[in-house]
Amino acid sequence: MTSPDPLALRLAPIVGGKTAKAFEAMDVLTVGDLLRHYPRRYIERGELTDLADLREGEHVTVMARIESVTTKPLRQRKGSMLEVMITDGRRRLRVTFFSQPWRKSTLLAGETGLFAGQVKSFNGRLELSHPECSLVPVGSEDEAMAGFVVEGRIVPIYAASKALPSWRIGKAIKTALNHVGDVADPIPAEVRAERDLVELGAALHLIHEPVSMDSVDQARRRLKFEEAFVLQALLARRRAETSAMPATRRAPETTPLLDAFDAALPFALTAGQREVGTQLDADMARDHPMHRLLQGEVGSGKTVVALRAMLRVVDAGGQAALLAPTEVLAAQHHRTITTLLGPLAEAGMLGSSGPSTRVALVTGAQGAKVRRRQLLDVVTGDAGIVVGTHALLEDKVTFGDLALVVIDEQHRFGVEQRAALAAKAMEGSRPHVLVMTATPIPRTVAMTVFGDLDVSTLAELPSGRAPVATHVVPAAEKPAYVDRTWRRVREEVDAGHRVFVVCTRIGGDDSVSELTAMWHAGDEEYESDLLPMDQPGPVPPVAVLDLARELSAGPLAGLRVEVLHGRVPAPEKDDIMRRFADTAAPDGIDVLVATTVVEVGVDVPAATTMVVMDADRYGVSQLHQLRGRVGRGGLPGLCLLVTNALPGSPARARVDAVASTTDGFELSNLDLQMRREGDVLGASQSGRHRSLRLLEVARDVDVIEQARASASGVVAADPTLAAHPALRSAVDALDAGEQADFLEKG
């Protein structure tokens, strides 16, 4: 009988029920979770914590020397306050205890102690109120104080909570280490030997009970490699599973539809587009599914490349589906594809002749009659190309012969969403899959987030793409620049051009329909709410409905200003985008004030100017995406980034970075350095995010490459990992975590 994995044991029998309950709030449920709650830093005995690093709201543990102890009576009630001033030798921090006079006899000036609690602000100064504390006697044989045992020269400091200060976590970890004994190692012995890595059990002891900082480095190197290795083994297994799946070869002897499309194109394909097209043709000619990522700069022509691949599978008798993350983008793709195909999209229509097909659109907001008609074209195969949102994933959507799945903006979808659509192919076969992103991807991210895909890159921009000049508008420092922004918008409209203005929020706490109606009616009672944002700042963020009304009544009076956001009904969204794109429309729109529903895929050739309000609230890649909406029609583009962030702040650094270059690949690397690990991996990879505690995707490229090489070799020799049960268990756990995240979000 196989012995149970000691790391899988529940905590309560090991550390006690009360302590285990406190750990649950930290998402620490098992012995393995506890032992992988690694120290965030270490303090060497006698080394005081730099108090300058403290931030309000953090739960911290600091080692400091007591400078003074003072008792003060409370003014409003009975009792007293004990004020302890602690220091790191340069700065001081106030520590307060209420109605605990006995502490005066234990906390003595000159002593060194550990103080753990939440940093708060009082009268503009940081302090710790009622912290847990433990003195650290120097040179004493008996160093057990206040339930905390300081052993050795190096003290690990853990991310803590109010209920569990660092030393209580350390005590629980010591108990667990003494209990578990030998643990199964997911890294095979031959890989450990090749990479000079210690065993898992030794690494866990070294990282929690270090004898030197060299031993910490040794443990971290092994545990960091393990995180990369397990992830790369999962990705290698997925690649192996994909290669083992059957797929129908889509290599038609003749391509009348594709040939007719190429002949009618009003522009020449770039060398890059032709090269990627050749890669896709070769992939789809094999009898196992293509799984390829196509990345390219904003406006590099990915849609044309994808459309040519779709036409090839239609020529081969199959269907292609394009999955878009939003209804606006799905409708835009449908219009773009239909326009590019022209008569080639009119199969079955009166007067149509020659090779042709139909292009269906399936979204959740369609009326029942329209939706039924579209689904009928899909199931019969009359629609060779199907464009849709998440609605394509529904069970009721059935294809005649799904041959190719194209997924736009891959970072918006999880692996399982890809699989859900791929499962709609004919029984016994899988479709070929092409995922696209306009966000250039650094090599380390490609190896982690997209490591189960082959990667193609379009770096060359098609002819006709005009340069886009980008300027920062420092609203807080120079308000007059904002006025100049609106004058420039008016100048662009007077020249016959279109202008985007993007805001972070819609505005208003009434129903959206009422607010929109009030804005159109010029209702003086209309007011927006000031809801808190995820990234709070000293100035409330600008809202779409507020700004649109302000502009219409002020600097843009007389221009045709319209609003667009995610809660506008789908038919209205389509009508608004049509009126904005059509410069000849009598009911056209000059200025579109919108949320980020216009971030990706929206193509308006007459749009020359993008104004981004509160630009500091966006990430680098998102700002680059927004900038890519202008300069698409051969006219020079202008992007104005309005910000209240002050120079020197991290938020301002992001904005300045975007203004400094239009090279998306350079920006992607800058972005990677600025972002947190969870942001890098993205919401759709949140299970993966939790598995990476030490590995930094932005910086550990060498570790990732070594782990990828080792994992690929192990999986190639043993695709099911039958000979490596500990590795298989770790890979299954990571895979299950991502599956669970998908189900929760579904």
C-alpha cells in the first residue's frame, strides 16, 4: 500500500485546530501549503530592520532596538497608554499599547526585539498599535521568549496576518518540518544531478532553517527551478497530447476561394505575412492539430493572415470559427471580413457566381430570429466562416465540420476555453487552432503563459500605416495643456477626421439607460458618482458620461459627440461604430467618448487622434493597444495621454514609457519589468500564478530555459510520466488548479 504524501496532510493534526483555522484565511490548507509559504526576507541576529521601508497598511515584522518607554494617561477614559519608541539607528517608529501597564517591566530601553503588526498612520506618522512582540536576548543560553524560539544567526520573516505573526508561522513550520520526514521529489534524480540541485526535503529545511545566507541561496535556486520545471512539464505534456491527437489534414489541391481573394486584395502582402501563411499551410497539412500563436504589432495585418488560413480550410471543405472577447470586436471582425471578401461572402445570394461562402455572426445579444438563422447556416456548413463571442462555446452551437479555430486576443481566454471550442469538431478529430495577440510577448512570457503553442511573429507593418506621435498631457502640472488638447481635437474634426476619447469608467449610479438619456437631454440634475477605483489617486477618474456632457457644452460645442461603453445594447453599439467610421453618413459621429471597449480590433480609417484620460490608470500594453486605434488610414496619428500622476511616480513612468517609443516589442519588455507576477501571468492563468512563489517570469529567463529543456526531455522519454509519479502528481495538481479557475469563471 502506497504511503500517503506527507505534504498533502491537513494542517489541524499537525499544528492544532485553532492555528489551522487561522492559516485557512491565508489559503494555507495543507502541510505542503505551509512549507511552501517561504520567508519573504531574513534578518541576521543583531541586524536591525530599515524602518524607511515600511508602508501603511502592511503587516510587518521588524527587528529594532527600544529607545524609550513612556506611560501616558488616557484622556477620555480610564487606563493608560504605553508608548515605546523603537529605532533602527537612523529612524524611529512609535509602538503603542493600551491598558497593558505590565509591559513596562518587560520592554526596556536598550533591548532588541521583534515587533509584528499592521502599519498604521496617526497624525501623519507611521506607528504599530498593539503589535505582537518578542525580545531577542543577546548571548543567552535560553532564548525562548513569548512563545518564539530564535535559533541560529538568521531569523526568517514570513508574510503574516493579524492572527498569525511571523514567529508563530515560523513555529508552525518548524513543527511541520519535524513531522513530515522524507518527501517525494518532483524533480527526477538525473535532472537534479545535471543541474546540481539538492533534494526537496533538504531545500525545505534550508529555506526555513538556514545556517547561512549561502544555504538560503542554495534552497531558493532549487525551489525556483522546481516551479519552472513543473510548469514546463505541464506544457510539454500538453504539446505531446496535442501531437498525439488526430486532426483532418486541410491541404486542398486547389484553392479557388483563396486565389480569388488574393487577386482582389487592394494591397500587396508583406514578406512577413507570406512567411507566416506558409507556416500555417504546413501546420494544417499535418494529421495532428496545429496549435500556433500569432503575435504582431498593432496594425501588422494579423487579420488578413488569419482570413487567408480560414479561406484555405473552406476550400478544403471545412469551416473556420473566429472567437473574439467582446461583442464590439466580434462585430468589427464580421464587418472587416465581409468587406474584405466582398462578393466572395455572398454564397447563395441572388447574382452571386464563382467561388464564395457565407460569414455568420453569433453573439449573446442577438435576437432569437437572427440567431436561429445564423446557427442554421453554421450547422449546415453554409457559413464557411463563423465569427462570435463566448456564445460560440454554448452547447447549442453545432458546426458542420469545424476545421480551424482562430482566437483573437488570447490573453482574454483560458486554455479550457480554447479546448471547449475545439471540442466542437467532428468526432474523432480536432480542429487546428490559431491564437492571435496584438500585445508583443517577451520570450520568458511566451515560454510560460503560451508554452504549449508554437509562436509566429509579424514584426513588419504593412504599407499605408502612418506614424503616430505620442505626447503626455500633464494635467496636474499644466492644466492649460488640457485646454490645448480639446482645441487640437476640434482642429482634427474640422479637417474631416475622427477622434477617440477614452475614459476608465462609465459614470453614474442610476441605470445606464437613464443616465444616457439624461446626458442626451442635457438634464441639469445629472451628476456622476465617485466610486473608488482599484488604483486610487488624489483626483477622481474621469467618467464617459461626465466628460461627454462637459465637452458637448464646452470646448467641443457644436461637434457631434457620442458615448460608447460596455452596457450599451449590442445593436446600438453596432450603429454607433458604423456612424463613427462612415465620414459620409449624415448622422455621423465626430468624437467618440468611450471606455476600453475600443481597445482592440476596432478599425476606423478616418480616426487620427486618441485622447486617453487618466492614462496612468492603464498598463503599458493597454496604452499601446489604444494608440493603435489611430493612424490606420494613411493619415498621421496623434495620441495624447492625459495624466494627473506626478513625475517620478511608477504610474507616470508607465505613461512616459509609452510616449518614448512606438516599438511594441520594446514596450513589452519595459512592461514586464514594471508589472507584478500575477499581472504578467494574467487572470486566465491564475492557477499557474499561485504555483509560482519564487520564480520571477520577468527576470528568470535562464532558469526557465533550463527547466524547459529538462522537462521536454523527461516528457519526450515518458509522455504519461508513469515513471515519475511525484512529477505527475505535481503536474496534475497544477493542471487541476487551472481547470478549477476556468470553471469558477465560466
